[in-house]
Amino acid sequence: MTQTPGKSHGRKAIRPTLKPRELLTPTPDLHGVWKAKVITLFPSAFPGVLGESLTGKALQEGLWQLETVDLRQFGIGKHRNVDDTPAGGGAGMVLRADVLGDAIEHTMAGIQGNWPLIYLSPRGRPMDQQMMQNLARCDGMTLLCGRFEGVDERVLDHYGIQEVSLGDFVMTGGEIAAQALIDATVRLIPGVLGNQASTEDESFSSGLLEHPQYTRPAEWKGRTIPDVLMSGHHGRIAEWRHATAQELTRRRRPDLWQKHQGSDETE
């Protein structure tokens, strides 16, 4: 019995792809499962750390999906060139609009629902927990990893691409930033961490840095666990954790502390 490409069998839909498969195990699409698509010159960089620990286990179990699209496959000419010199002169090379356009349209073909297209860029909006929470509620996302001096601006304008930054510094490409963005988003998908409560009482979830954590042994190198945490009094423990989270935020991140105070005043 032969299968027809694109025919649905339950949640799985098998379809042809231009993506090289030498470094990946063929996996079918899972309908209704959050998916990250990554356009990159280095598909072998994925899944990278995303294939380890809980995110890797969740990937194998089909709780989320990852697809890489090799930008080089859309290159121009015999050598599949993807870049050219900057208009107006200057150092470095810029990823071509026609190459990127073909790759994006191939990657986004058939996409439905809430599916943002994101370019990892140092001039973009800084990543934060609210962004990850919003992305986790999407149907999926497509990430464009830049290289060289960046991408042709017309591509960003034409497709309405969102620019997102890992921080105020420059890296050689967007792959590491893409993995950070995926990791921080995937861990919020129900079932990935196993215990959903673990995402509700951590840094940034309440607008504060997380309180200090301790475990065995009770004494280490003359340092002991705070008595309140050993008391078994859950009310006092909650109060201590909240108070220390506030103090840490006030000292280390005055920007977050100011926002937190502003949110308290409006409630």
C-alpha cells in the first residue's frame, strides 16, 4: 500500500520537503502541536541543546516540533550564493532579498492561525518572559537567523517581520539567539516540564526575580538554610519568599522594581 504525500493519518501528515535529511531523523507533522520553523544557513546546529533534557524529551514525545529550512537551498547560481555587497558600499555582506523571499514563502506555505515571523536581530525588541508567554500561546513561529551584516531591509518590510533581540550585543549569527527563544517558549507549553507549577513561581512570572533556593545538606561549609524554610509553616515561608524576591529585585534590577511598583499602584 502506498501513501499519498499530504494525506492525513490521524494527527500525522506526511508531505515532501526541500529540507536535507542527512542529519535528521524523518519525523511527520503533528496537527495541533506547537512548532518552531527555523530558516538558517546552519541547519546542523539544530536541535543543539534543544535536543537535551526536558525540551529534548518533549520533542521526542511530540509535545512540540522543530523544522529547519536550509537557506543555502534557495541560493542563486551554481554556487548557491545567498549574499551580496551592501548597497552604497561598506564592509561585509548582506543576505539577498530574492533568496530570503523564496525561503520565507516556501517555509510559510500552508501556515494557518497565529504564527509570527521573527528575525533575530540586535536592534529588535529585547526578549522577556511576557514575550515567551505570548509565543507559547501561538500555533507556532518561524525564525529567520541572520548572518554577515544582516538581511535586506525590504524583506523585513514586505513580510512584516518582527525583530527580536537576545540582548544589547552582536553575535556572528542568529542561531544561538533562536535556540534561546525556542527554549524559553517551549518550556511554557503544557506538559513539557511535567509540573506546570514550576513555571508559575520563578523569575519574571510575577514581575520579580525569583527568591533564593536551598536544598540538602542543611549545613554546608558553615552556611545553613534559613530557619523559616525548615519551619514547615507554609504561610511564613511564602511571606519570606515574597519579601526576598522583592529585595533581590529592588537591589539587582531597579528597572523591574519600578515596573512592579507601578503595577501594584494600578491594581
